[in-house]
Amino acid sequence: MRREEILRGIREVAREHLAYEGPVEPPMRLVEDLALDSIRLLTLAVAVEDRFEVCLDPEDEEAVATVGDLVDAVGRKLDEA
């Protein structure tokens, strides 16, 4: 799956599960730019895992600070599958 497809899926998840209407771009920080608190971060992680049928490891989740980091983490998991 290409990076743009993963990004599109993350945008859909943000709209559907977080009611986020703003832009979702790779350099954006999840906490600072998207204003996600711990509950919304967990909601995003679970919804992304469901959407792409992957399971992010705790190490992956700790390393994800931006939308681009999340795209990369999902891409790695899809490549492993």
C-alpha cells in the first residue's frame, strides 16, 4: 500500500472517529497540532489498527509523534504482513 493511500485512510479515521474536520498532513503533530488528548490518541490508534488490520506495538506507538510517523508505522506493519 502506498504512503498516500495510508494517509488517506488516516484522514478518514480522523473524520469518522474523532470528528476532526481540519487538515491532516504528515508534518502535523498529533498532540500539539491535532489537539488529541490521551483518550483521543487511543481512539485514533485503535481505529487505525482496525482500518488497516494491523497491530501497532507499544514501541511503535511511543515513537509516533506526527501524522507522518503514524503513516510510516502503519506502512511497516503492512510490509511485515
